[in-house]
Amino acid sequence: MLHSLSKAYSKLNRQSESEATLREAAKIAHDNLSKDFDMAQILEDYSRLLERHGQKQEAANLLAQIKLARATADLVVRPHPQ
């Protein structure tokens, strides 16, 4: 929900609120990356924000965490309902 709110703020040209909301969404997404893979998109958006603010190393580290989570998720076999 915070991710969507951040996008709405951005469309309204309320960048400071958009960034603050995305930052909060990213904190939650980071804590839940291994539980819910949809969190990766939030973290990718936050990584782009970090990059725009000149925090290239932090952005790269975050992208590496996302890549690791994706690789790990690919190794997990989930049972299909019958």
C-alpha cells in the first residue's frame, strides 16, 4: 500500500512525500523479501531512488540482495494444489 501511495504522490509532483513513503515501504519490503517476492519491485524502485541521490554503492548492494533473493526463490520447490 505504501508503494502505491508513493507512486500517487509522485504523480501529484509531491516528490518529498513520495520519497519518504517509498523509503518506509522499502524498509518493510527489505524485512519481508524472503517471505513475499513481490517485495523485490519495491526495493528495485528504492534502488533507483538511491541511485538518483548519488548513493550508487547502496543501490548496488540492494540490487545484489534482490538478485540473491530471486536466485534463492528459484531453488525452492513449491507444491502445486491438486
